[in-house]
Amino acid sequence: MAVAVVWAGFGETVTNVRGSQRPNSNLVDIYYDLNAVDGWSYTVEVAIEGRTYEVTATTFSGDVGKGIAPGKNRRIVWEAGADWRGKKGDVKAVVTATIEARKGKPKKVRLWAGGPYWADRNIGADNPWDYGLYFWWGDTMGHRPSGTTFSFSFGSSNTPTYGKSVATLQSEGWITSNGVLAPAHDAAHVKWGGGWRMPTYQELEGLNSNCDWTRTTMNGVNGYIVRGRGDYASNSIFLPCAGRGDGTSLNGSGSYGDYWSSVPRSDDYNAYGSGFNSGGHGTYTIGGRLYGRSVRPVQGFTN
């Protein structure tokens, strides 16, 4: 029996895959390296196909199924005799790995040298693909929709930072002398603590210019995989297309994403952020401070 092994999956990578049948035995050893974020677990599945036959293989053991941690030389043992039943032909084992839902503390990922650590999820999200909470600029409570409707109304009358100049924002304590949201008005700092904060304009610009963006889906949710380059090419985060809160409506979920920075623009109404849709991504004025947008925290500081 000749054995070839290929991998098909999403997001994280499986490399160095190989397989062989043991001498005078029906046991087939399949090895692979799972390159992924430490601290997360993955579901690994295998399908067996042959030159002539396709079988539903069930007799697997080893590093397969749920709860597989990243690492090298992961091994799956296939009892081929129980499934292949003496059929002839080359065998191909298709190995797939998918991330498992896991609640808990957010993970931090560095995407370029000298950059901050990025959280692997939005504030209010249990998993990287969840939308999480929506904030007006300077809000630290956050609001979660029921379906596509909020009980809170994102509008000028409910947004005390809207219509205020940068000088007024500073005199009232909304922003620091450095021109970023004060800790008491920084959603990431208030919600998560532990050194987490909202990113600056410069850091969001670095996310756009120092990383490779690939539009894709995770667990059926549209968004972008944002991956580092060079020494950081194995590090990535997923930004879901969470849309935005406008009045009491959630608009654009699944189509685009808007993420706040901690920096207001020098007018009375807007702030900077990062936005993306099917046409691309960038860092710019993403519009009025009154809209409900996502927050992706960072930790540490840009060198």
C-alpha cells in the first residue's frame, strides 16, 4: 500500500505531513506538524481516499479528534485492515484541522517587530469569530444587539463625545495630553484591564501596512485573516465583519467591519479607525463618534 498525505484546512497551517504503512501490518502511521496558536485546541479529522475507492474510515487513534494542541510530529494511527479490507490501490489521507470554540481569557499575538500585542478577539466576544460588543467613541459600557436590533440607540443625543472639539475633549477629561482616550474612557482598559487598551491610529496603520490581509470566513463568519510577515508569518488574528450600530439597527454585519482607534480627528464629530469590506481595507476617518463600532484591544506599546 502506497500512502500519500495531504492537508486541507483553514487559518492555521499543517506542514511536514507524511505517512507510511508498517511492515507486515495493517497499521498506517500518519504524521503532521500543527502550526497554530498555543493555548488553543483544534479538531483534527482524516478522510481516506484511494485510487479507485473511497471509504469512510473510522479506526483512527492518536492525535485526531477534538482537543489536539499545536506541536510537531503529531501522529495518527490508522487501522487500515478494518476499513480498507484488503483492497488494492494507493491511499491518500486528507487531514483537516479546525479551531474549536473556546471561552476564556483572550490571547495576545504580535504581528511585527516593535509592534504591540493584538488580542485574538473583539471586546465582548467569546471566540475570535464572534462580533462582540459595539461602542460609540468613548463609551466603556458597550452594547450587544438582539439579532439586528439594539435596545440602545446610537445617535448624537446619546453620544457625549459627539460635537466636541479636541480641546474640549481634553479639558473635560475624555482624552489625555497625548491626544488619546483617557484610561477611564478607554473601553479596552475598563473592560479587560491588565494593560489592555484601544489601539492608536499609528498602530492600526501598522496593522494595515505591516501585515497581509486575506478575506475569508471563520466558522461561517465573514472577515479577514491578518497575518504577520517574515519572522511573524506564523502569527495571525481574525477580524470579523461585524458591521456597525446606527440608531437601533445593526447594519452591514457580514459585509464590512469598522474598528475604533483611541484617537479623535481634529473636528467636532469624527474619530480615526480601521475599516474593511470586500473591496479592501485601510486606516482613515471612519466617521461619526456616534456610531457603534468594534474594539480590538492591544497590549504593550509600539517601539
